[in-house]
Amino acid sequence: MSGLSVTERSGCRKILKFMAKADLLSLSDTVTNKMIVVENITEAMETILSFTKNAEELLRRKKVHRDLIFKYLAKEGVAMPPNSEKHQLVKKTLELWSSGKAVVDESLQGETDETRQIRPTEPAADTTDLKAEVGFDPQVLGQQFCQWFFQLLNSQNPSLGQQPQDWGPQHFWPDVKLCLVSRAGSEQMADFLGAELVSLRLLALTREERLLFSPNLEPHGLRALASPHGLVLVAVAGTIHRDAACLGIFEQIFGLIRSPLENNSWKIKFVNLKIRGQDALGGTEVVAPALSYNSSELQLLCR
């Protein structure tokens, strides 16, 4: 998460507001390595602030021109010689922020790291406009994603006699990570890294092991959350079958991020899959399993 204090965040936001839209979008790309697509100026500013490790790093960025910092200091009542060099202006700005004399936006006062994660600092109107503009509801995305993903994965199972759909590494980010925990008697845990390995390991569950995944898409079986910087978490519970037998239950968490190079389609950044066999369940009901993760545990994964 952002390493900026409330004072630094407020000051950086004021400087970013002086920037041209093209520069802001370009800076957002630089700061996030083009991993996150932003839709407008508000999102670009929030993303830049969230991904900045410290204030000095942001002020020294090429796109944050000397004139912008000069203008900011003038507005804060700090007079600097007109021929000051950028490094002198950066030093003066950092001194101002650490002195506690900078004016902080009222909307940010009393804000802690925890509330900053969850509460948008822009006025409420902006966030509703943004939702309308992007038409974005994480829960709806979660449902659509799960329907697509499990249909695609199950189609690889030869016992269904279906034409296998287009499965492969193209649905994952190149550095995707899969954490697989299975508990049938003893607990086994394995990690897989990279799109090729992750897609092959998941494929083996249905193609070689002939497992069928039946996700519970009701509200108590599916939960989705969006983080401020574009990561969407989808957590789902369900049952696992082979032929006519129910073998146990699974819980799966996906981290999804849009890919700007592929029409903004969502790609999988990480997968945590927990499988529990019937014998590890101690006779509990498995008809429509509920998620054991709560929202705050999922929020921790967003960071």
C-alpha cells in the first residue's frame, strides 16, 4: 500500500491536479508498470498515490515538472527564487510536509491507513459516476467470471463427453501464482508459478484426475471485492465430483486484473485453491457449501 502520510498525500494530490491529463495517465502507467488501466483523472490520481512508495520518489518523477512544484509551493505561501532548480524545490516541499505547516485537505484529516484503503477520498458523487461510467459491480463480475471459468475448466473433463473449450496460459498473467492445498487424510500444499505451469496444473485436475467443479454462485457461496488499484478478488465455494460421486468441497480465490493490451479483458493474477475430501469434512453437509473467508480476510489479500 501507499507509503505516504496524510500530509504528503494531500500535497501530492494538489501537485497532480496541476498536471495535464495525458501526463497523469502516462505517470499512472509508469508507476504501475502498465498493470492497471485507469478510466479517468480521478482514478489515475488515486492509482499513482496508492502505488507511490514515498513522497520524494513521486516528486522526482520526470512527468512531475519543476514548474508544477514551484506553483504548488507558491500557493502554499512558500516563496522560492524563480531560478530554483528542481532538486531544491523537491527538498523545500519535503521540508514543508515534515514541518506540519502544510494545509491538508479537510477530506483527508483524521484518516488512518485502514480507512484510506476502503474509503474513496474523492466526493461520493465521483464514485457513483465512476460506477455508472464503467458499469462495474464486483459481485456481478464475480458471478460472470465463475460461470465462464468453471464451464471452461469442466469442459476439459473427458467423462463429460464435451468438446473441450479454449483452455490455456492466455487466460493468466505471465507471473501468475497458484497455491494448491488439498486435505484428504493428510494435508498437501504446492505452489506453481507462471502461466504455462499454472494452466497445466489446473487442467490436470479435470483432464487427468477427472474432477468436476460445481461452484455455489449463491450469495453465501460467492464473494467479490475490488481494491482501489484495480485488483478484483473473487472467492467461491463449491463441491467436487467424479462421475456420480461427490468427493468433497473446494474454496477458490482468484485475483483478477484487466489487461490493457487485450481489450481490457480480465486475466488471472493469482489462484488459491483449497480442496477438502469427504473424510476431512467429518460428515458435514456439502450440498451448497458456504465460504469460510470473511470480507476483512479478503481485504487483506487486496493489499
